[in-house]
Amino acid sequence: MTNDDLNLSPPIRVLVAKPGLDGHDRGAKIIARALRDAGMEVIYTGLRQTPEQIVSAALEEDVEFIGLSILSGAHTVIVPRVMELLNENKMQDVRVVLGGIIPDADVEQMKSCGVAAVFPPGTSIESIGCFLQENRPCR
């Protein structure tokens, strides 16, 4: 009997990454732990990841979502590069979500380059989990 026979889906696989030189990862760790507690498989890459390292880990781990936590203001450089690398690796089905300090004026730019959602400070963990469940890519 398979999961399909039981109408069960495997857990959502999420890669949580801290790109760039930002050294503050408390929020990313809280999110990673909460998503894991909600039954998702979470891979946390650690601090100071390059876009290349993030996409390589996402490919290796076969994730459905990449969660980028950025507090440094480098999102306008890092996110487009991550999206470019996902396209180069034919990983358009991997959804990217962004959290951290993203000015309101930059949210549309992030979405126009392919980010599925931007979660500002104060977003509830429950709403992030619901978004991931409701927007799981079809594979």
C-alpha cells in the first residue's frame, strides 16, 4: 500500500536559509523549528549562504520551498540571483518565500521576480505554515 492508496501526502520539504552576510539567525531557527513541529521536513543551511549554496542544497534535498530570511537589506541582489539559479537548474516548481526586513516598497519587486510570498516581522507562524500547505507545488 502506498501513500496514494491511503490518500496521504509526504511531508512538505522546506529549506530555510540565511543568505549574505547577515549573522542574526534566531528568527530563522524559530521558523524552522515551528515548521518541523507542524510535521514538515525542514533543512536549515546555517548562516552566510551564497545563492549558489542555497540552490545547490535545494536541488540536493529535493525541497518544495526555499525560505530566505534576510535582515541585511541585500534582498534586491540575493533574491534575483536565487531565482536565476533556480531557472538555470530547471527548478521552477520550487517556491521561494521571503521573511525578514523587506521594505514595503520592495515587496512588489520581490514578487515580480518570482517570490511566492513575503512575510514581514510579526507574521504568525501559523499563517506561514498555512501558506506553505495551501501553496504546495504539484509534483
